[in-house]
Amino acid sequence: MKIGRIFVALLSGLATGVIYGILYAPGKGSETRKRISESSKKLAVDGVDAVKELGQKITHFSHLGNGHNGHEKNE
């Protein structure tokens, strides 16, 4: 599934960028660890939300493709 691969690549790139930015920013170790923890939690929540939204869209489009668009045909 091409969309799934793109989504995983996007999340991986985002996570890598966040971690890289935090690790190379000046600051105390305790502050850096706290920022990494907070960023990780936010990334996890955002990732779960994005996966749920993607699942809903896939379900919606699969129903449209199968002729189940919520409207009955009048013959």
C-alpha cells in the first residue's frame, strides 16, 4: 500500500527531525530530556490521530468503491 509507506516515511522523518533538533540545541541535559519526552508524547498522540483519520478515509473510499455510498439506487 503506497499511501501507508508514504505515511510511515513522513512520520519517521518528522521524528528524526524533532530528535535531531532537540539534541543539537543548546541546553542542560535535564531540559533536553524533558523536551524529548514531551515531543515524543506529542508525536505519539499526533501519530495515533493521523492513523485513525487515515483509517476512516480508507474505510470511506472502500465503501464508495464497492457501491456502498449510503445512497440506495432507485431503479
